[in-house]
Amino acid sequence: MNNKEFIKALAEKADVPAEDMQIVANNFIQLIMDEVSHDNSVYIKGFGAFSLKKKAARKMYNPTTKENVDIPEKYSLAFKHSPLLKEKFNS
């Protein structure tokens, strides 16, 4: 399911115009991105939690060029599902 199909299905389920649902979905995603970028986790009951995860800097070896490469630290978005969501998929 792509974004357009998702918005259409969500709009039908909520009985609102797709254009309005697109605005709501964009604001929802933006709010999650803003909170996580400020190092706050976002927990949605029954679904899971979004948080920022820090990956440490490290050294790697490139076998093609035979050089050591320094990989800087970086951040990535982490998602941890709720027990309820896990139960739903495993039942």
C-alpha cells in the first residue's frame, strides 16, 4: 500500500474527504518527526513507540581499496512495537 492508497483508505474509514485526511496524516508524521528530533520518544498506545537511536562512530575496512574508513556517529529512527501489536500478529 502506498501513501495515496493509505490516505484514501483512512479517509473512507473516517468518512472525511481525502484532502482533509492528507493534511491530518502529514501533521501526524510531522509531529512525530519533530518530537523524535528533539530526543523525545512518541508512544502510541496499542501500536508502539518511536524514538531516536544513536549509532556510535566506528572504523571499517574496505577490502576493495584496502583502506580503513572512519564512519561517523549517526542517528536513526527506531520503532518498538507494543505487546498488543505483537500479540495480534502472532495469534
